[in-house]
Amino acid sequence: MNFDPSLAALWALPLLVAVVFHEWAHGFVANRLGDDTAERAGRLTLNPLAHIDPIGTVVLPLMLLWSGAPMFGWANPVPVSFHRLRNPMRDMVWVAAAGPLMNLLLALVSAVAMSMVGRVEHGAQAAGGFRIAEPLLLMCQRSVQINVVLAVFNMLPIPPLDGGRVAVGLLPRAPAAALAQLEPYGFFIVIALLWTNVLGVVLNPMMHLVLRLITTVVRIF
């Protein structure tokens, strides 16, 4: 597959916004709940340079784009000291859920923007107006896709994914402790699920459900 710089540009900004806002949301909520670790580390900012991970934000997305695979990536995780939270078990749930919730909000905002830009595009008379609207429409579309994927993927109940930390905070003590012990192996579990296509079987229905819900909400506007 030939590398298309214009296509890369349409994916790059939505992906960067998605992963940066995701990590910022974790740090922001942790800071409000008593842990200022992210702030002291200079990570409580929307400056992309503070959050870029060489592999997850640059190398992997370029490889996926080159191969034609669905776009995905991550930023450098914001440091959170859960023991510094005012109520560690309860507040851990809010801190972990903040990232995926931010992605859902971004997906909704992007869908509303896509609807508005689409109306402009259809109503445009001049060719110049169409050339401006079309890239914005495509960028909003990709933003919806990226943010839905990130939200659903990160809510899988597998530590150290956000969903795993939410589950640990909500489950009774014994099952929560058992689930927490999986954290060192979480990455390998995700890779195994991806390799066997189980991950796609699990995620695809959830992503389609979220997209339908977003579409229903956008129709209200």
C-alpha cells in the first residue's frame, strides 16, 4: 500500500486529540480527588508533547495506516498514585473511567460536528466550499471511529486497562484482589485475545451499539 500523506493528516489530528484528552482526563480527575502526581509531573496539560508515546502515538499508527488496518494508538500514561486519593478504592473507579468517558464525549461532539459540517457541504454552492467541507467531514468521521474504539477497548475488564481498574474498584474484596493479580499479565492476555480474534468478536457488537446510541443522540440536534 502506498503511503498517502493527505490520508495520514486526516487520521493524525483526531488520534492525537483522542489520546491526549484521554490521558488528561485521568490526571484531571485524580487531581480533583486528591492526587496531584500528574500536576507535579507536568502532565496536567493538553500540550501533546507532554503525552506523546513514541510507539503508541507515532510508530504504531503509522504502521497501521501503511497497512490499511484500523487506526489505533495510545499516549504515555499519566502517572496516578492511587494511594494518594482521598478514598482510593472508590476514587480509583472515577479516575479510571475518566479516560473512556472523555473519549465517548469526544465521539459525541465529533458526531454532532460531522452532522453540522455535512449540512454545510450539501448546501455549499461553490467548489471551494466543498473542498473545505469534505476534509473536515472526513476528519470528524475518523474522530468518531477512533474515540469509540478507544472507549470500548479501554473498558475491557482486564487490568491494567481502565475497565480492569473500574472492575477492581467495584467488585467485592476477594474477586477484586484476584482480578488485580492479573495486571502483570494483562498485556499478554489482550494480545492473545487479539491474535485469536476473540477481541474483535467481543468489541465489534459493543462498538456498533455505542455508534447507534451516538447516532440516536445526534438526531436530536
